[in-house]
Amino acid sequence: MSEHSYRLIISCPDRVGLVAAVSTFLAQEGGLLTEANYYCDPESNWFFMRQVIAADSLPYDAEELCARFAPLAEQYQMQWRLTDTGTPKRVVLMASKQAHCLSDLLYRWRSKEMQFDIPCVISNHDDLRSYVNWHNIPYHHTPVDPDNKAQHFGEVEQLIEQSQADVIVLARYMQILPPALCARYPGQIINIHHSFLPAFVGAKPYHQAAERGVKLIGATCHYVTSDLDAGPIIEQDVVRISHHDSIPDLVRKGKDVEKTVLAKGLRYHLEDRVLLHGNKTIVFE
Amino acid sequence: MSEHSYRLIISCPDRVGLVAAVSTFLAQEGGLLTEANYYCDPESNWFFMRQVIAADSLPYDAEELCARFAPLAEQYQMQWRLTDTGTPKRVVLMASKQAHCLSDLLYRWRSKEMQFDIPCVISNHDDLRSYVNWHNIPYHHTPVDPDNKAQHFGEVEQLIEQSQADVIVLARYMQILPPALCARYPGQIINIHHSFLPAFVGAKPYHQAAERGVKLIGATCHYVTSDLDAGPIIEQDVVRISHHDSIPDLVRKGKDVEKTVLAKGLRYHLEDRVLLHGNKTIVFE
Amino acid sequence: MSEHSYRLIISCPDRVGLVAAVSTFLAQEGGLLTEANYYCDPESNWFFMRQVIAADSLPYDAEELCARFAPLAEQYQMQWRLTDTGTPKRVVLMASKQAHCLSDLLYRWRSKEMQFDIPCVISNHDDLRSYVNWHNIPYHHTPVDPDNKAQHFGEVEQLIEQSQADVIVLARYMQILPPALCARYPGQIINIHHSFLPAFVGAKPYHQAAERGVKLIGATCHYVTSDLDAGPIIEQDVVRISHHDSIPDLVRKGKDVEKTVLAKGLRYHLEDRVLLHGNKTIVFE
Amino acid sequence: MSEHSYRLIISCPDRVGLVAAVSTFLAQEGGLLTEANYYCDPESNWFFMRQVIAADSLPYDAEELCARFAPLAEQYQMQWRLTDTGTPKRVVLMASKQAHCLSDLLYRWRSKEMQFDIPCVISNHDDLRSYVNWHNIPYHHTPVDPDNKAQHFGEVEQLIEQSQADVIVLARYMQILPPALCARYPGQIINIHHSFLPAFVGAKPYHQAAERGVKLIGATCHYVTSDLDAGPIIEQDVVRISHHDSIPDLVRKGKDVEKTVLAKGLRYHLEDRVLLHGNKTIVFE
């Protein structure tokens, strides 16, 4: 886990000889594979690969590896990227008043359970400032004026840009992002929705769940698109409830699922395990 | 489990002294409680009780117990019923072509894992006749003419009536019951829907699930009302899927959940553990 | 949840009329029941009750309720206690270096998700001091000298005594408590063991699990007795693993289960939902 | 799923270029990969592969493919095998009196949910004969004389041999196989144990579980070795129980887990997804 490696993420049309071409290239360069995942979607005939290469098995750096790989990638019409585990992703956390997801991610960050940098936390409330500051992380409070949301989102966009974020996590940030912001960071904004989507889209899902009388409630971690609660799903889970559970009980039990599901989804994303395929995801667990 | 007992099921407005009144009545009669469940819904202030009394602790029979209890029931405006575990419920099973739920229930019946009688199996196809007949259970094949469904449902209604059914189980019977039939057996028709309701109502839920890219699929056991897939939910469960799973894989994995959830829901119903409360259920597990 | 109530916890030999006697007493005093759970163990014929009474339905206080109830309790040879939700339990947290369980409980405490007081945190290491202090909770560091553990445990015992603890939680505190300390706080010391007991007792359970090649790992929350890892179990859960998971992966995945299971077990205890019955527990969820 | 394909299963020492060598070989032959799984155990540095090749992408048959692959296999010191999905494995089912696992597997067989042949069922009791015969499957009843178990196992061994079994499934067959029989079919005898191993080895695990007061019970599907209940684990799962559950309840709830876990484990085996690695398994789900 802690050793320096490269992750080569590829998607392209399937063809006989594809795995052979990529693995032969890597073998000729001397690259030692430590993980390899392949999936071909039978409907679209589209191929997805994730390969992890021990960095010290190669005599040169990531840039050189990219340069050498580029001709092959072009030949096979690949969409591809190479990431370096030595360069942690920069994750901007956005929250509102509720602390459960934010606290959970901060724990995983400070205990080094998950590898990422946090340039800042952005919130439309000031409640969590002291807790975030204890971690020596900058906290930006940009209130939302219901009559002028544009100002808030202008500030948010600027803060994200300044922080050079790779990922934006909506850790129970309760505002709907404007379409332009969603479009600017495709596949980079991760949300946790407090229901088992597509059940109970929109506001107050726990109230909806209580109303319908379901026996399980859930949470969904997904990429944000301009289509509310309809982006590609990364991870989901549920927890059992009963008639004994009041709405506050649902909220409480749901929080435990929300934070676990968000952490799992973010981990998959940070480790480049999630490949987009239309409105679905390939997750190489 | 195997000893003869009475189940006293009550729902009524909550009041101080309610449990005292019922339990004092039972104690004065000498009744030994072997199980007791209580729940008060805080919103409606409605009280629900299920009490199991060892039959041989009473010097008289069920009829006499009902007669003695009736004045108290009236005083507290109770909706109530008394069932006798010595009289198994009569369960009509309805199926189509798929055998997984039917086979599962027949196993539980013939192994005496669950206590109920099966007066007959009704199906719109003839496929499962030989298997059902091996169990010495009558099999009624009533085909569905798409241009005259009324005839099919007329036959079905007559068969149900003749069988003196207490419960009708739609064990993946793929037809929508007419409203009149639903209305005639309120809280007595149990269906298994192959999705985690309210997600994916209607036809082909596994196709819908694949389309949406969910990471869990589920099944829902519910009472049938004239409002399709919207009746009170008794039990639900889910199973994890991944991008590897094709639609046939979803169908296969889903079957295991469907049969388990249906068996659980039916067991709760047969043991009088399910109390209706509007469109929700109280399930005294 | 937030309203003031009394919890009456009873265990005694079963007898016809027991529920009637208790509920009639409560009804005569005017007590409004908001929750009631009963269980009779069929083997030992021992009866267990938990009843929650709205405090403002009674014209007097907890002390008076106890005084009035005492004769009945004596008549039925009850072991009983009455707790008042207005008096939060005092919980001493003990930890070592790992922060996951401690952080999780501190979050639940500061967000008021769970109601309890924390007089202090005790640790054999100083690592978590700053984090605990941010919460304005006293932190006592008492190192362990392997050649003189008695000194450490003497200090621990004194700190617990001074803090007037109702509960001691071993939140991944990695030392084995001496028998005398266990005996002094029976049913009051709660531990989280990082395996699905009774599998993998003792040290390094994740290494044992990897060695055996299990497909699920788990955690167990139990009361501490002088018999290591053998005390009454309050709660357990598991998580799926695969051949891909190295021992550090097991440790990481296990941490999520440990903290959830500990929080659940502690919640049950704080809400007086756990009744001891020999080496087993009745948990009125 | 239904198309004819070859599965190439390989384990060997890891080396740079291994995946390249195999995939280049397959590409040169024109073989189209439909599934590919790789795993390198970091401790032993041992590499495991499972590759599925569409049969009709090759201009020759399985025998020819093996002949062409053999030199490469030798060069890399591979343990390998090639299976053909067109040749279903022959599975002998062994049972005793309890029908839940047997019924479940027979359902999956007759509904073609799982692809395998059943040359016969062997049992030490005659109870299940009629049910098995309905499926047109031969049923062999060989009683066990406690004073002469050797005779029983002699008959069993002969029946297995005559049936040309690839796999023997102990579907709650309650006898311990003699070491010689275990040794004769290594990695081919699959058992379902009714506990979450290594907890509760040996007899009456549900009684042991009740005694210990666990909150979850489980089942374990594993390969049989001469070391009782200690063979390589293929699959496990658990189900939640409570103090309400008597031992018959544990048995009943456990049965549902047993049959699901056995069916999953057998499916993995039949699809050549399970690779042995010492006393552990690699399962390419």
C-alpha cells in the first residue's frame, strides 16, 4: 500500500490482442504488475482496464512512461490516464451543519487510513470551523443568501479553483450545485445522498421512507451531474429499520450508513478504481 | 413452538391502564403468557398488542375465551382477533412459470418448517403441475386470454372461494389482480415484488436496476391493494451486485432474495406478527 | 427521546399474573408506558422486563416511585432497578494509541447522538491527549511498566473511582484488566474485541483470521469478566473480505466494524436495554 | 453464460512478463477473452490466473489448445488446467435425513440455474428417495453400521468411482469421511458446516452457539480434508439472531444460510473460480 506505484487506467473499444498489447508493452519496459483488473462490457463491447505498476521496477519516471505508452494508446483509440500514488489527490470537502460525514473523513485523513490532501473545507455555515481548524485545515464560510445564490456559488467556484482541487466531496452539503459548476468538474464531484437511490430522490428522504413504511433505509454515493440525484452511482448500502424507529431514529441510523458509504466511494475514487461508462460505473474493488 | 396456544391480536386507542387491563384479565383467567409485544405509535397514539397464551393454562376453549374477553374489548374500542395455533391457516399459492418461490414454500411446507395448509395451487400456466402433484396438492391451470382477462379472474376468484383460503400468496404470479379481488381480501393477499420498493415499480425491475446502475438489488414482500406495488410492506432485503453482473445474473441473484423475503413475510403473517396501521405494518418479530 | 422518563428494569422468576401486577401498579399510579418489553427464558423460567414511563405522567419523583414499587418487588423476588433519563450515565473511556473507537464515541457524544457524560479519558499512551482536550475532557496518561503492571492498574482504579463512573468502556485499550478490577465493576465494563467471538480469542485476531482464510471478519462488544474474551456478548457484526485483502486491509475494514459494534453495544447499555442472564444477554432492541 | 467457452486456470511463481506471455499466446491464436482475473499473493509471490476464452474464436478444439499451450506452461512452471463449459461437471450429492440443502441444489439443477450433471445421490438413510427419484436421479441408500463404518464407506467409495464424479458435495451428510477417501479426492469434496468456522467446530454447533450467547450464527462451505472442519474455506455467511431465538429457531434460521452458502460455494467451484493456495482459497468472483 505504502510503496510508490503508477496506476494506468484505460477504456477503449474491445479487440483481440488488447490485453496482450498492453501487458507486452509493460513487460518490455520491465514493469512489475501488482494489480490488474479487466472488464469488457458485453453490450457496448467497450473494454476497461486498471493496472498498477511498481514504480521502482521502471528505470524512469511517470512522464517518460506516458510518453512511451502514448503511441500504443493512440493505435487502440484509448481514453487513458496514469496516476502516481506519490501525488495524493487534492480533495475539497464541502459541508453544512451536520458533522458526521465530515468528522468521519477527517478521522480517516488524520489517521492516514486514506491518502489525500485537504486544501480546505467550504461551508455555508460557520458551525464546524473550530473542529476543522484543530486539524490545521483552512475553513471557508460562505453563507447562502436564498435570493442571491449566485454569489455563494461564485465564491465556492473561486475557492475550488484556488485550491487546485482534484475532487470535490459534498459531505452532506445541503445545497444543489448550479449546472455550470457540475459541468466544469465532470466525474470529480462526489455526493452522498441519504437514501437508497432511485428511491426517495429530492428533499427529506427519511421522511419519505417513514411515510412509505420501508423496512430498510440506505445511502448512495454518486458523481454529481446537473440531473439531481441521477448521476452515476459509486456505492450504496442499507440498514434495517422497524416500526419502532421514529424519524429521528432513521436519521441517526442513516448517518452511520451515509458516512460508511461516502468513505468507501471516496476511497474507490482516490485509488482510481472507478471508471465511468455512460451513467454507470465500473468499480474495480 | 409445537404446543397449542392462542394469539390475541389487538389494536386500539392508547390509554393509561390498557396493558394492565388486558394482562389482569388474562391473569385472572389463569392464562400463561409465553410471548407479549406492545407498541404505541406516538403520532396516531394508537396501541398495538400481540399476546400468546398457552392453551392448556386455561380451563376452557378459544370460543369461551373470546366470549369472556369481548366486554373488555368493547370497553376499550379494540379491533381484535384471537387465533388458535391448532388451526393452521389455509394458504392458496398462485404462480406462473417460474418455480423458485413456489419450490421454496413447498419445501418449507413439506418439511413442516412452516405450519400451514395448502388447499391448492393456481397457475396461468401448466408448467409446474407435475411438481405440485408430487406433493399431493391439487393444481388448477386457468390460462389467461389477454382479450378476456375477466374470465381468468372469475375462475381464480371461484377457486379461492372454494378453497376457503385465509391467505393468498402471489409466488411470482405475473398478473395484476383486478381491484375487486384485492378489495375482497384486504390484508390477506401477499405478493413478492422483485425490487426494493419504492424503487423500480412496475414491469421488469431488474432491467430498470441495470439501466440505473445500482449496486444493490432487492425484493419486497407486501400486502396487495388495488394500488399497484404500493401496498403495506411486510419485509424487504437486498443483495450486492457489481458491474460484472448481467441482467440474467441480476435475475438469478434476485431469485434468492425473493424467495427468502417472501418466506419471511409469509411466516410473520402466519404467526400473526403483522398488524396493519394505515399503509404501514407493525411487525412483531 | 428527549423527554424525561424512568426506566424500570426487572428480572425475576416467572409466574402467572406478573405482567398484570406490574402494569396494574403502574396504571394505578397514573404512569404512562411509552415502551414495554418482556421476555421469559423458557429453560430457566426466568422473566425479564423493561418498561419506560413518562416522568411527567407521575405526580412525584423517582425516589417516591421506587418506594412505592418496593413492596411489589419484594413479593415477586425481583432483581430490579429504576433509572432516570434525566441523569446521564458517567462513562470513563479507556484507550491506547488507536483512535478509531475513541473518535467515533467522542463524535456521538459531542453531537448529542448518544446521551452520556465523560468524566475523563484514561490511556496508557499520550498520543490522543490533544484530540481529547479539544473536547474539554480531562485526559489521564498512566503508562504501563511491563514489570509492574500493578502500579498502572492501581492508578486506573483510583481514576475510575474518583470519576464516579457508571460504565467503563475499553475503546481498544490493549491491556488485560486484573481480575479484581473486573470483579469490582460487574456488568459495567464494556470491551470491543476485534474478532467474531468465539473465533480468534486472544492476541492478533486479524492475523489469525488471515491465517485461517475466513471470508468474513467481525467484531464483538461484550462485558468484561475475569475470563478473557469470554464475557457476555452484547453485540456483534461482520464484514466481507476476500483473498485480495492483506492484513492491513483486514485491520482497516475491521476498524469500521469495531467502532459501529461498540457504539451500538454502548447505546444499548446506556438505554438500559441489556439484561444479564448468566453468561448471556437479553437485549431489548 | 450459455455460449461455449474454455476456462484456463493457472498458478505459478510470479515473474515480469507472465501476463504478457499468456495473453500474447492467446491473442496470436485468435482467442477472444471474455473474462480475465489475476492475483499475485505478495507473501508467497505466487501468481493465479483465470481466463475465459470464447470457444468459437479459435479454429480448433480444446485438446489442440492444450497441446499448443503446454510448452509455455512448462517454461513458466505452471500448474494449470483447461476446462470446457460444454462438458458439465459430474456432481455426486451426499445427504442424510435433512432435505434443505439437497432440495435447494436439486431446484438449481432442474431449473438450469446452475450447470452440472448429477450421476446419483448417496445417503445413509432412505428418507429422501422418493423426492430424488421424482427428478429421475438414481438414489443409493447405504446404511451406516456404527460398529462397521468401513463397509459403508467402502460402498460409498465404489459408488463415487462408478459415477465418475468430478465433485462430491456433502449436503448435510452427517458422517465424517475416512482420511483415505478425503485424500483420494483433494479439492473435490465440498462440505457445508453449520457454523461460522473456526467458531464451533465439531458436533451440534447451534447448541454451542446458544450456549455462548452469540448474536450472529453462520455457515461455512469448505473443501474437505482429513483435518475435520479445517479445510480451505470457499464461502461463509451469517444471519442475525437474538435472545428470543430458541435452538430450533437457530436451526431453522441456520438452514437458510447453509443452503445459500453451499450453493454459492458450489457455483464458484463449478465455474472454476476457486484456486487453492495452501489451506486458503483464491475466489475470483
